[in-house]
Amino acid sequence: MKAVIYARYSSDSQREESIEGQLRECKEYAERNGITILSTYIDRALSAKTDNRPDFQRMIKDSAKGLFDIALVWKLDRFARNRYDSAHYKSILKKNGVKVVSAKEAIAEDSTGILLESLLEGYAEFYSVDLSEKIHRGQKDNALKGLNNGGGIPLGYLLGKNQRLEIDPLTAPVVIEIFTRYSEGETVRAIVESLNKRGLQTKRNKPYSMNSFNAILKNRKYIGEYKYQDVVIPGGVPAIVPVELFDRVQARMEKNKRAPAMSKAEDDYLLTTKLFCGKCGRLMVGESGTSRTGKKHYYYKCGSAKRKTGCKKKAVKKDWIENLVVSRTMRMIFDDSTLAVISDMVLDVQEQENTSLPILKEQLSQTEQGIQNMLNAIQQGIFTPATKQRLEELEASKERLTVSILQEELQKPRLTEEQVLFWLRRFRTIDTTKQEQRQRLIDSFVNAVYVYNDKIILIFNYKDGTETITLDDINGSDLVASAPPSKKSRSHQVPGSFVLP
């Protein structure tokens, strides 16, 4: 019998066996019962009340490969503390020919064993629910008394000896400064840079970052409001920020949410790190400018030309070049022959990456041939102590190689051609009007884009295939609305020609 071990440790109990203890006792059980352990699946600090456990789900998925017969756990409550989840996933494993076995709970195979297993699962769920209710009841009582229920202490507060938040005289003025400066129109980036230049740090003794400011500016504790689940206590903690200042900050944040701040503009340049100047080879970077009419314009500009270090390459309109690249990439995605080429490349790379598996399989093949030769010799009457010893050695080697191959396949699952093509074809359904999906498309398939004065070279993440597109072709397509002028101003724009190496 071949098995995998599933071990789990939950942070909500101090009395559980450690992961190492679970693994040790499972391995001892396997050794006593002649079971070969292929691999282990471990979830640390995750409760079994939910099935949202990465290694647990990976084990369930791997069971369909038919590589193991047993899912070995220290106790059944490691597998699940919810009888419905337990029944559901045991049913899946059973269909895949896998049985859940407890190393510490001797459960018979008869009807009594079924009853005992059900009782153990029910008790595990009862224990989990009962513990959760006690914890939440205690935390709710703490909340009603205004006591802290754990978690991080917000900037500007200290935790007093009575488990209540108290104003920190050193950092509370920083909180007031942050709210005031933001309400008066200063950007988050400017505030962060100012605080860091002065050497100020967060509660975790780290420099301030833009990511942490959203939580600070939205935290209602600063106006004295304490909240835990459905318990809201106005005045439950001492206030640091006046209500009217807090409300002004919320109004400005909502306004900026509808009209994103300029600090996010860099994220909107889809071809960042992929667009190169064909003239000097430098990266082209995003930049913006405002016309006399107040309209904002966005471009990509050669880094050398931007710094005036020799290159004279003109800027390229952002929307035009991005739409062009997205359009050509989508055309490639809808070409079945191209996807077949990409799929073959992926499978070739997969073969090259796994160097151990082919060697192991070749050794297994040679071993099986050796066993067959020995059996043929025995059938012809050649049977000596040396023959017997050699046959036993070959059988042991076959068993060892078989286990090694199964372990390798578990660690590095192989993709089939159908799976690769399925993933590639899913890109045909993306919404190219959505920025995050356009970015995913470009990140997946575009290696580099070189912009010249008379052509564009678009290099995809695959070899083979060359296509040239003239400016007239582009102006006759659905890209015409965002294409550059084709007459007098053509000299400083990028005509549309692609070469796909």
C-alpha cells in the first residue's frame, strides 16, 4: 500500500500535537503496517472548520492521479472538523480509490467502526463549534466593556494595563498631522515622504508606506468609536481626531476613489519594461503632459531622449501603441496554428525542466528488462543461489524506482497538451476594455516591442512567424480612432509595421 500523510496545526489550540509529532507518529504507523509513504501535505496555522486549506485541496486533487491508496492522518480531526466537509471529501477520495486512515484511532472495518468514526467526527465538530462560541462570547463581553480584543494597536494609541486603549502622547500628534495635511489637499505620497525624511516610523518600527495610509485614514477608532462584529460603542476608546476633520478626510478619499490620484498613473502604462526605442535600444517610459486647453495627454518616450543624452526619437501616443499591441496579440490568440506551436514549446520546456523523471523511468525500464531476463533463465532451468539473490535485488530496485517516480510526479505534476491549449484559449474570452485583463494578456504573451521610425517589431514569447503591417493597413482597421496622423505630422509619429520574429 502507498500513502501520503496529511498534517495540520491550528493556531486556536495550545494542546495540539506539533506538525513534527504528527509526522513522526504517522510514519511509525506506516512502518508497522508495511505502508510506503510517498509524500506529505502540511497546512500550518489553519483551522479544519473550513476546507479552504491549500495543501488539503492539493491532496484531494492529487488523489485523482491514482498514485496513492491511503491518506494518513494523526487523528480524524486533522482531516476535518466539519462532518459535512468530512463526508464530502471522503466520498471524493473513495471514488479515487483512496481511504482516510487515522494513525492514533483504531477504527474497525465493520459497522461498529463506521459508527465510531461518525462519533469521532461529530465530537470534533462539537469541540470546534463549542470552542468558537466560547471565544466569541468572551470577545463580545470584552467589547461591551471597551476592552481590547487583540490585533494590532493603531498608531497614536497604547494598550493600558486594564486592556483598554490609551492615547500615546508621542504618536497621537502624528495622527492629527496626517489627517490635517490630507484634508488640506496634500497627497499621500508627499505626506509619506515627509514623515520618512524626518525619521518617523510606524508602530512596527518601519518606514511609512502608501499602502498603510488607507487603513489609518479610514479607522473610526480615531473618533472614539469602538467596533467588534455587531457591537459598536461610540466613545468606547479615547478620540484623537475631531469628527469634522475625519468627515472631511472621508469626503476627499471618496472623491479620489472616483477620480484616481495621479500617483497611480504609472500603473496604467501597460508596456512598462517591454517597450524599447528602436533607434538607441533604451527603454521607453511613460510620461504625461497638459495642453493649453487643459487636456491631459499620455505618451511613451525614449529614456535617452527624455534625459537629452543623444537620442532624438519622438514620443509615441500611449493609447495608440497599447491598442495596437493588444489587437495584434488577440489576433495571435485566435490563430489555432500559433497556439499549437506555443503548446509544443511549453511541453518541450516541461520535459527539459524535469531531468530526474526520464532518468528514473529509463532505470525502471532496464530493471524490468533485467527481471524478465532472470525469469526467462529460471524457466530454462537455470536457478542458483546467485540467481535468486540477483532477482531479489532487481525486485527491490524496481520497488524503489517505482516509489521515486511516484514521488517525482507528485512534486512536479505534468501538464498535458489539452490542459495547455485549454489555458491558452481562455484568453480568447478576456475583455480587452478592462485594464487589468489587457495587462494580463501583455504580461503573458509579449516579450518586447521595438519602435522605429518606419516600423514596429513586436516579439512574442514564442518563435516562428513573421508579419508586416503597413500604416495604411492600420488606418483601415478599428484602430484608426487612436492612430497617429498620417500626413503632415507623420514624421514624429510611429507608422504601423510589425515584424513578429
